Amino acid sequence: MRNTEANTLAELIEDCTELPLELRGEQASALPEPGAVTPWRVDDANYAQVADLDVYV
């Protein structure tokens, strides 16, 4: 009787690569392109969160 549980990460990866394409879902190439991102902005509230950080470091 074969153990169906993977005992190592390598075994898990090997098991997953043996799955038929029909069971793996859509291919990675079918993913939509990421959209534009909004640049980060730091405001007074952000600064207030770390104002006393030196006390803890």
C-alpha cells in the first residue's frame, strides 16, 4: 500500500506536478495583466504611527 501523504516538500511538489492539466485549473498565462498602482503617500497619520519607535528599539 502506497502512502498518499507527502512527507517532504519535495514529495509534495512532485505529487502536484503529476496532476493532469484538467485538474490544475487555468494556466498562469491566462491571468490578467496587473493594472496601474497608486503611488504610496505618507501623511501625518503615518508619521504618528512611528513617532515613538525609537523608544522601543
